[in-house]
Amino acid sequence: MPFQTTDIPGLLIFEPKVFEDSRGYFFESYNEQVFQQVGIHLRFVQDNQSSSLYGVIRGLHYQLSPHAQFKLVRVLKGKILDVVVDIRKGSPCYGKSFCIQLSGKNKKQLFIPPGFAHGFSILSKEAEVLYKCDDFYNPEAEAGIIYNDPALGIDWQIPPGEEVISEKDLRLPTLEHSKNNFVYEG
């Protein structure tokens, strides 16, 4: 199967089979039947795409329940460090982060269930990121955690002083002070 588990329950790496030849490559970036074979029954309703330059850090973002989102994240061009933090109260991994390099070259994708804050940093000169969501964006449900929360200790792989962060993201609270209505259900 093209899915790899991680040390955080519910968080999966999806690595599609890529067919390459002298013309280039082909792969199915998403196939509902493949996901259903492992018990993932979702209907994706929104695709989001961003383009960013080196040093940009986006996140850590999430939507509160009942508008929480499953996400399937991939990179079309360039390379990112994709980061998630388990924010499910009662989880054995609460506050733990998981990082993976996603790139247009490796074609790996990260499947993120609700209960995780998500962000990424741009490691290449430029990167285009695309992610599918199973619920629509809802501004009233928007929440987040500041990228440099000392309690999380995330290494975004961007040298100090080279980070590019939006004013909105700089105003996000720490995990301790964030809005959160997620509960781990084991």
C-alpha cells in the first residue's frame, strides 16, 4: 500500500506509485478507492494552492470543530518542510510535532486529520503547495499557534533572520494559550 504510518496516531504519509519513462512521469495524486481501502472515507470539497519564496513560514493553522478539516498536502514545485503538531487533548502525542520534507521531486504527500495544527517552510528558491480539504474554509473557525512557540521547539530549517512571516501569523498565540476543542479518541 502507498501509506506509511508515523509515530503519531492518525497521521499518514502517502507515497503514490510514479511511472517514469523518457517522456517524463505519471501518477495518481489522489484516488478515492485507494484511500477507502485503508478505511479513509472522505469527500474532498476544496483545493488550496499557494506559491511562496524561500524562507516563508506559513502556519501553524487549523480550523476548530465542527469545521475541522482533513487535509492531503503535496508540493507541485520546489521543496518544503511540512510540519504538524498534535493538539488533541488527551493524546499520548499532545504537543508533539512531526516534520517531513515534501517536494515536487519526491511526490510524497501528508494526510492530516483534524486535531493537528499545520504549517510549512519553504526550503527551495520557490515552492508551490497544493492541499485538498474535506470541509470549506470558515473564518469563524480559524485558529492557530505561533510558529516559534518555545514549548514546541520546531526547527523550521530556515536560518534566524531569514524567516518571512505574515503579520497575522506573528500574532498567533502559543499552544498553551490557543483555542482548541479537539479531544483524542484513541
